[in-house]
Amino acid sequence: MRVANVCHAVFALVALPSCTAELGDWSPRDINEHGVIVGDRLNRGFPYVAGAVVYRGNGPLVDLEPHEADAVASANAISNDGTIVGISFLPTPTSPGPIAVYWDRTGAVHAIPALGGDPTPWMMAMAINGRGLIAGFSIAPPPPGAQPVMGGRPWIFDKASGVLTELPTLTEPNYSRAHSINDAGEVVGYADAGGVSWAAGTHEPRALPRPEGASYAVPYAINASGAIVGTMYTDTGDYFPVLWPTADSMPTQLPLGRCTVGDAAAINDSGVIVGTLRGADGCSGPSNPSADGSLASYAVRWNAAGVLSDLGNPNSRASSINAYGTAVGDEERLGTTGVSVVRAMRWP
């Protein structure tokens, strides 16, 4: 049974409670079918993420504890049974890097074992399905002072059995990421310059088709029927939201309206998609210009027929949508002190 939406239907935008009265900075990452939202509190300095939080729709934000000796956690996704996945880390130059974690329904945090390697790889938990399968990837720790390489070895962790399985690669050396997993166990992400799907059960990788003139693609989400959404990058440097109806289908570009470039971030089982486009006057509907007329980001939704509609004001972003069409994201605004703040948003 659906939990009643606490947002009043008359409002197009509903600001969620802020983490602190001083900042009001937090950013939702995912929402489940019961309207429970997870995300991160934000800092203005290092580290940008201040801590993982969960909002259950009828009370204050609840902080999620980092793992043991770590100081900071970040939440990426939540299942319908309330299991949350993300990372935990100690933000110091000499720390061993992030570990992948999950929080059970009681809020207790559990570490996901690391893939083998010397040194121990950094671990990122990105998504969880209804069967308790968690998808993520590892990366090799960078040399001191260097930036991490944001690709590596994709994996699936079975929460029930405690078994961690590394997913096979399309190329060597492995440079892959797993971003999303559906209830059947099909995983999507990218490998080298292209999108990739790992088949349920066998984990066999296959490259997602991409059209001529596309330099690379990054899939971000897959729904129950196997439809995949993400971003396609062109040889000219532009980028567009795309939909693969299946892992074997050539992608189609989603409408941009008045906007020029953008990403597709999530798709629900009804085929409704949310993402973020960039323009100077909104993407659809009435004029909605940015303050200075420059390019700004706009949270948007495409219905199952592909019709585009704006969700947010300038400098908004959409990150997730649940089975009932409730979307979440954030919006950057100028605060009362003249400093920009990030407000968590939910669009019913």
C-alpha cells in the first residue's frame, strides 16, 4: 500500500526540512516507494559531504552513522524494505579511503568486504534492488596528491549470503563502474568509453549500442523491464539524455525543449524519467529564466510518452523518482546572508 504523500498536491515545489538552521544544505539522492528519502548533508569546504541522512516524510532528518572509526558517511540509494547503501570514510590525506557500507532497517551500519588487491581498493556502493543485491565498484587508491581514477572493478554483493562477486570486464585493464541494478539482477554502468549491461545471473557483459558520432555513453539507471537511461556524449563535446528501451536497442535522445544539453538520471517501472537539462529560460512551459539570463540547470521529467515538463526553478537538479512518480533532487538558492545554499526538493 502506498504511504500518503505528505506534500500538498497544489504545490509544484516542496522544500524538505533543512539539516541545520544555519545552512539548510542537504541533497537527496534516492526515494523509495514509501516516500523515504536518503541523501547527504553538505559542507561549503572540504569534505563537501558532511554526512548521510534519511528523511521519512513525517519528522526530522535522521543522521546515519559512519562505520566504526570513520567520521563521514554518504548515502546513495534505498530499497523498498529500507536498506540504505553508500560509503563511509575518514576525510584525511592519510586515511585508507572509502569503504562500501549498508545500513539495515534498524539503522545499524555494516561494511561490505573489499575486493582483493594491494593496496586495498576503495569501495563504492551505488544501488540496491528488492532482493538485497547491492551493486557498486572499486577503484585503486591514487598516489599521494593525485586525483582518483573514477573507474575500476564492478561488483555485486549479496546481503543475505555475504558473497561479493566481481563482474567481468569487456576490456583489460578493467575500467568499469556499476551504477544501477534492477530486481531481476541486471546491472548497468560503463566500461571504458561505452555503456555496458551485465546480464542477470550469468553477469555476462555486453556493450550498449551507441550511434555514429557518439564518443561515449554513461548509463545511470535501469528499471524492471530493462529500460535504461543515461547520458550520451558526442564528438563535439555536447551531451544529451538518452533512453535504451532494452540493452540491445539503439538509444533515442529524449526531448530537450528550449534547453540545449543535459542528463537522464532515473527511470521508474512505468517508464517515467527524471533528469537535469541546461538552458537559460526553462525547458518547457512558461518562461523561467535564470537570474542573469545565463545557462542554468533545470530539474525535468519525461512522462512515459516522452513528453517533457519542468520540475524546478533555475539551478535545480533531479536525482531519483519512485514508482508513484514522486521525484527528488535539490535546488541552489541565494540564502538570506547572500551565500548560496542547497535546498532539498521533492516534486509530487
